[in-house]
Amino acid sequence: MDVNPRRLLLYYALTFAILLVAEVIGYGLTEYGLLDLGNLINSLKSLTFSVSLSTIILIFSHNAIINFAINIPFIGLLAYIFSMGETGLLLGYAAASINIYSRMGILAIPLTYALTALMPHGWLELMAYSISIYNSMDLSSAITRHEPISLRRWIILLIISMIVLLVAAAVETGELMIIREIGL
């Protein structure tokens, strides 16, 4: 099973970049009154998380649905861009409107970005999505070029990305507990 590490690394870097650009756009739209995600943010705040298997499963199941959609040939690219864009917009909204961040002005953008993309769970989640977009694009290219396709390889990469997401969900659960303990 040959995987092009340069292409995978490129997708990984692209994932971080799309997330950051979408966050900046979300921040700007919020500042100009064009984006209001207050109800969504409030519903997320009301969720109570505990260090438990059910929290890990909740986080994993949400991310696994997105991840599976990204793995689908041809459709995966749209799911990938939509998912990274939506997450970035939400981060931008948070940076501009949540009290702890909004007082910081534009400096809130790197903070909210660091709290998500650069936390250990973020590295893992974005790696899983990068493996998935690689998988989707690789299979899409093979189909388009009428090359032999390896369903076995596609399934193996899908399983690897899901395992990475499961680990990320466990790490994120731990991070949420730490963040809640320190009062953020």
C-alpha cells in the first residue's frame, strides 16, 4: 500500500490553512454583524461533558460521520471544504463574540485557533481528515483516469483515519475536562 507522504503532508497543511482562513472570515463577518451563531454557541455551552466513554463516543460519532463523508470519492472534497469552513466560521464567531475572547480584539483569532487546531486533539482530528481527503482524491483520480482501483487500500485508509479520530475523541474529552477545571 503506497501512500505519497508529500501529498498527505500537503493536505495536512492545507487543512490547517483552510481552517485559519475560514476563522478570519468568520471573525470579520461577526464583527460586521453578518454572522450570528449565538444560538449554536449557547447550545454547545449547555452540553455537560464528563470524562466518560459516552462523551468519547459522542465526540467520535460526530467526527466519524464527517470523516466518512470526506472519504467518499468525488463528494469528499465538498464535504472536506464544507466541514473545515464551517468549523473555521464557528471559531471566528467565537473569537469575535464570546466575552473571554471578544475583549482581545483581533488577537483572539490566534488564541481560538491555537485552542482548537493546535491542541493535541486538533492535530489528530486534522490528520484524520487529511488522510480522508487524500483517500478520496486518490480514488477519485484513479476512477477518472480509468486506472485500477484498490478498494482494500481505500478501506485500510478509512479505518486508519477512524482510529485516529477515536484517539482524538478521547484526548479531546480530557482536554475539555482540563479547560472546564481552569474555568475557560
